[in-house]
Amino acid sequence: MSATTAEPPPLSPTALALRRLAGNRTAVAASVVVLAFVLLAILAPWIAPHDPSDADLFRRLCAPAWAAENTEPGYWLGCDALGRDILSRLIFGARVSLSVAALVVCIAAVIGTLAGLAAGYLRGWTDTIVSRLVDTLLGFPYLVFAIGLMAMMGPGLHNIVLALVLKEWVFTCRVVRGETLAAREQDYVEAARALGCTPRHIMLREILPNVLSPVLVVATFRMAYVIIMEASLSFLGLGVQPPTPSWGSMVADGRDFLVDAWWVSTLPGLCILALVLSINLASQGMRDAFDPRLHQSS
Amino acid sequence: MSLSRVLERLVQLPIVLLGVSVIVFGMMALTPGDPVEIMLADQRATEEQAASLRRDLGLDRPVIERFAIFLGNAATGDFGLSFFHRRPVFEVIAERLPATIELTLVALLVAVVVAVPLGVAAAVKRDSWLDRALSAISLFGVSLPGFWFGILLILLFAVHLGWFPVGGRIPFGAEVPRLTGFLLIDTLAAGRPDAFLRALSHLALPAITLGLPTAALLARVIRSAMAEVLATDYVLFAEAKGLSRRRVLFLHALKNALIPAVTVLAIETGSLLGGNMIVETVFGWPGLGRLVVESIFARNYPLVQAAVLLYAVTYVLLNFCADLLYAALNPKVRL
Amino acid sequence: MSEPLLRVRDLRTVFPTRRGPLAAADGVDFDIAEGEALGVVGESGSGKSVTFLSVLGLVRPPGKVERGEILFEGRDLRHLSPQELRALRGRMVALAMQDALSALNPALTIGTQITETLCAHAIPGDPRDEAVRLLTRVGIPDAARRLGDYPHQFSGGMRQRAMIAISLSARPRLLVADEPTTALDVTIRAQVLDLLDELRAEQGLAVAMITHDLAVVAERCPRVMVMYAGQVVETGPTAAVIARPRHPYTRGLMDSLPRLEDPDRPLHAIPGQVPDLATVDEGCRFRNRCALAVAACAQPVALMPAGDARLSRCIRAAEVSP
């Protein structure tokens, strides 16, 4: 045995990916922003300076703190048409955006993964049904589908989640089905089949761990889109109902006061942009980190 | 894509269309409560009136039969009566359609005019500041909520600078007789260049709101396709023949790079259909999108249903056209 | 000897990489005379193609010609404007490529791809008639009717001949042929090579034949230039170079080929690997694989006369062949 210092133990692919991710400064900064929004959403009741639904017409459309006049002490980002504190509403609005996005993406990932595994591994009529359903759902423009469903079901938080999940699972399903079709031909699956493992065991124990990283990448990527969808539905008045603050409906609230009070509409939009942009940057970093092919070529 | 793939898509087309109709029909079932009660909510209807409406709507028949009737009616353009307008749904939609098509086409024009030169330039000057800026802007484009972008444009160009109107399609006093429903055509046909310009200025901001994010996406597609093509042997060979730079870039390279771009464009046109609802609402544009949003709040279900079906069928057909166009542009696929 | 058609001196073409600049061609010197056929041999990555792309001014950025002279009829091509260079490409120096399927544009017809070259250089006569004449000359039957075909509608051999017709369409003085016949079967290969020989005799066309195929060089090129790791290691009359190599690499190349007259002779692959061009030093680049290497090989070596009108980049040139 030589006396040289011990080599560090080889890193697992996940650890390598995380190390690559940590080296991507843009992705790290974006993740910090996302995390900040998450903390804001969780801690909203303790952080928000005011009750987001506390209306007072004396504060109607008061300006942000940096404006020359018509400001209201303690209301740093001004108030909306009902005199509600915009900062507090933005903080609580993060809750709606993030909880809808997280719920939709998680449920869709589970459904999409299971459907994709079944379609890709079992083939036959399972695959036919799943694939036709996927094709049909892809036949709707996203927003049209969501609006149509919301129109029929009526507005509300649960219905938004339902409407978006019904479309969203398709994206995970397509990816997982493709990965499963490829995995099906791999030696480890052949071996498991030869050992007499049940299809259920092979799908959940053998193939599932190997499709998790693409599912993760798709999920983060879709999250950005879902946030925009929720905001769009809420903007149209089909989303979360008042008085619950949502960024999309806040933008809509300010539309009538663009001339006198630009901040009512613009500030919530800025939050959407910041959050969605950060998620996109972070997921781009994740895709680069988790896809070894991309990494080798760069 | 091979010829067999085109044929496969052709076979799938009716299946997808049928699936889409099933879903649109099924959406009606999600309506909470009895549709008849909702429709008659504001009118003090007797039990008999409700029963007769139920019979008229065919709600007393089995589901399969109702779906068959729905499909048959839809195929002939009969979507029933729009309660709100008290006219056939088909007629109401047809009236609003030109405004939406006009907006979509101009938005597409904006997207192509912006995206093609930018994408080509970024591919030619890879890793230059322009290339970096374009990829940053593209990311911005997909992260930007469309409704908010529209409001920012209104705030800047309409409210503050006053260059463009805040909303609407044509000001009072500039109306022209309806010929095609496309104002840019009708105003010219009526010999009113002044009205044409005013219609154009009303169109500008909504078209930009709809077109620029599409342009960001399209420019990225063109950039990567173009970068790939520029590295091929046939571009090197074309340069070695002593052709002008312009001919090499815009004939040899772009003709090949456009093949994937056209596909993306056709699919994006479909996405614009959804974006229309938002943009038309923001700008008070009297098109189909705004009509649908209004109808939702007026509980005008037949119209919503018909419009959703129309959007979905258009989208499916556009995707199919994208495949055909791909085949047509690519001489390796002979039809 | 009068002024050669093309004279290249001390050409250095570099590509920046993360490990530093990589000189794909480094200190390359050679001449090609009018009507001459020069064989250029060497393995992939030896700098053959880069050298001639440098001559055409077609090195893809971020690669660039860093140093050297490229004199075509006495004019240094490195000092021409992009317009002047473009007028020269195709008209004076033309390129024929290895794989016609990738060299021809899949989205344009063969006819377009010939006539555009004719038009770009304002070749007199009706471009269509001229195109038919050119295609017929390379042996494409029924050429007039095939102008409207796309490259994928041609068979492999026809495609290759069509590409050569395009390369020759503006009647260039020098044809750089980068493995132009590798993909062809024997009869068609002979046909194409015969055509080039004819043009050399008739019009004084000079040909630089870049190839792996020493048989083609032995048969068609009176002079040969051997490249290794971005440098010319040996040049001279082909017969002499093949019979008595004056560089260990050329020797290794010969030993690795089967010979018709001695089929039982054992084949020797050259041991070792081509050096990493981003990290090579000043010395001989072949010394890590060379049986004759001595300490002095770490010093810079120039291309030196080695008898029989030959040049060799080896300090022990005289000892290479018995």
C-alpha cells in the first residue's frame, strides 16, 4: 500500500450534479431569490406589516414611500383602491402563487410519472389509451383549456389546481414514457424480468429511480409556467376569489387607475416576473447540471 | 420526418379531433348544478318552462345520444342560441372572429419581422454581445406575464407618451362600412387612409404585446437552427464557391434553418389563440377572446363551449399544418 | 523554375481552446505549380484540411490564420479584402469535398447550385446550357432533365460527380480536392481522376489532392507532401518518397500499408499517439513515437533538403531508409 493521502471517495451522480449546480453563479443567485419568495410565503402572517384585507378608504390609492406626496406612513408600497396595504398583499399573494404552483406541479408529477411508467412499460392498450389522451389534451391551447374548465367549474383555489393538473400531467407523462421505453431495453430491467419480478416491482423499484431526475427537471421548469397560468386566470377573474390576494388579480385591480396610481398594477407584475424569471434561471441551471451530455459538450 | 409520419398524423387527426370534442362536451358536465336552472336563474321560470327548455336542449336524453347530437350540430356550425345576445352562437362568433384573426396575423408579422433578423444575426455572431443579449431577452420573454406586459405598454406608450390609444379597435367617427371585418382592409376599401392609420395605431400595442414574447421564442429557435446550419459542410462549400455573403446566409443557410422555425411558428400561432383572450381583455379589443371572457361571466355557456371547441380544432389543425409545412419545406420528404 | 501558382510560407493557423491556443497548422511551407498535382497525405487532424481552408480564407471563427504568406500568382491572399477573396474563391481556387451528400445543400436543386456559381463569377454563356455541359462532362446522363433534381435524388456516385462539376464550373486554376473520391467505387473513381488529369493537361489546372489513399497519390500525383501534427514533415517526388522515405513518420506510414508485390510482409502500426497540439513544444513532434529519436530531437527542427529534390523535417533523415 502506498502512503499517499487517501483519494476522496467517488461522488454519486447526484452529488456531482449538485456540485455543478453550486458552481453556476446565476443559478445559485436565482435559487436564493426563489427561496426568499418561499420564506416570504410561509412566514407571511408574521412578516406582513398589515392585514392584507384591511380596507380603509382614507388610505385609498396612497403612493409608495418614495413618492413626493400622498404617502401614508407605514404603507411603504402604497395602497390599492380600497386602501389595502400593497406590500402585505404582495407577501400574502406569494402564498397563492407558490402553493398553487407547488400543488399542481407535485400532483401532476405523480400522475404523469405513474401514467408514463405504465404506458411505457406495459405498452399495449394502456399505452394506446394514455397516448391518445395525451394527444387530445395537447390539442388544446393551454390557456384555452384552463379558461374553458374554469368557466364551467367556477372560480376558486381548488378548481384552479384541478384545471391546471388536468393539463399539466401530460408534460411529465411524455417525458417519463419516453425514458421508460428506453429503460425497458436496458440490461437491469431485463435482469429483473428474468428474476421473475412483477411489473409493479420493476416499474416502481427499478425504472422509477432512474426517471426521477428528468421528472425533477421537468417539474421545476413547469413550475414557472404554472405560476404564469394561475396569475393569468386570476387576472381574468377566474382564479382565486377576493378578498384573498393573488398577484394576478392585483394587477387586474389596478387597471382602472393606471393614470393616477401606476404602482397598484405594476408592483404585483414585477413580483411575478421576478419569481418566474428566477425559477426559469434556476431550472436552466438544474437542467445543465443534471444532464451529463450537455455538460460534456460544454 | 418521413412521409409515413405525415400519413400517421393524418390518421391521428380525426381521433384527436374526436377526443377534443369529447372533452369540450364533457366540460359542460362539470358545471355545478343544473344547467337549466343556471340559465333560467334570473328569469322567474315555471316548472313547465324549465322542462320545455330541458327538452329543447335535449337534456332528457342519454349522454351518448346528446354527444352525437352535439357533434352533428357542431359539424354544421350549429351551436345553439347565445342567451345573452339572443342570436345563434355561430353568428355572434363569426362577427367577432375577424378582429381576432387580424390581431393574431399582425402579431405573427411582428414576431417574424423581429425574430428572423435577430436570430440570424445572433447565429452569425455567436457569443457576441448581441447573442448574449438575445438569450437573456428570450428568457425574459418566456417569464413575462402577457397581461402585465400589455399594461406596462399602455402605461408607457398610451398614458405617459400618448403615442397610441389606450384600447379599442377604432375611434368613433372613423368607422367604415363592414366589408370583410378586417379593419385594415375595410378602411382602405372605403378609401379612408386616415381611418386606416387610426386602426393601425389601435392595433399596434396589442399586436406588440402578443407578438414580442413570441418573437423572443422564435428568435431563439432560429438562432440555434441557424447556428447548426452555419456549421455544415454545405455552407462551407457554398462559401468556397465564392457566393456573396448575403446569398450564403439568406438562401443556403436560412432556407434550411427555417424548416424547424416554421414548425415552431405554426404551434406558437396556436398558443397566440389563448394569449388573445388575455390581450383582448387588457386592451378592450372587440374580438372573440374578449367575447369568451365576457360570456363566462354572463354564464353564456353555449358560446363558451363553442369557442373552446373552435380554438381547440384550430389548434389541432395548425399543428397538423405545421407537419405538412415541414414536409413541404423539406425536399427530402416528397408528397 | 518559374513563380509557382501557389506559394505558402510559414503558415500558422490557430484555434483557441480552454487549454490554450491550438496550432492546427504550424509553420507550413509548400508550392504548387500550374498544372501540377500535389498529393497531401497524413492522418486526420494532421492539418491537411486546415492548411487548405486557410488558403481559401475559410477557417471558421474563432480559428484564424495567425502568421505566414499565402501567395497566389504573387498576390498575398491574407491581404485581400473580403470582396476580392470572394471573387477569387471558386474562380481561382476551388474546393471539392469528401462527402457530396453533406457538401450539397439539401434544400436547393442541383441546377441552382451550379448556375449560382456561374452567375457569381459572371461566366459567359447561358448558365443553364453551361450547367448541362458541365454535368455531361462529369458523366451524368440526361443532364438537362436532372437540373431540377435535389441532391438526395441523385445516387451517391452521381452526387459526387455533380459536386466536382460545381467545383470546376468557374474554371478555377487550382482545385483543392479534399478526399474527393473516397466514397466512390473503383470505376467512377477512375473516371473522376481521369477527368482531373485531362483538365490538368488541357487547361493547366493545378490539383491539391488531400487524401488518406496513398495508392491514388502514387498513381496520379507526381509530387507528395506528408503532414504530421500540423507540420509538413516531408515533401518530394512521389516515387522517391515512397521508395525511400526520409522521415520516420513517412516510413511508418509506408510500413503500415499492405503491398501488392509482397502480400506476406508484416504490417506495422506506428506505436503511440499523436501529441496534443495544444501542449506541443518546439522540438520534433514525432519524437515520442520515433525509434530514431535522440536528445537533439527536442530542439526545433526545420524542413531541410534531403537529396533527390526532397525536403525532410528530421535531423536523422539520411538514416531513415536503408
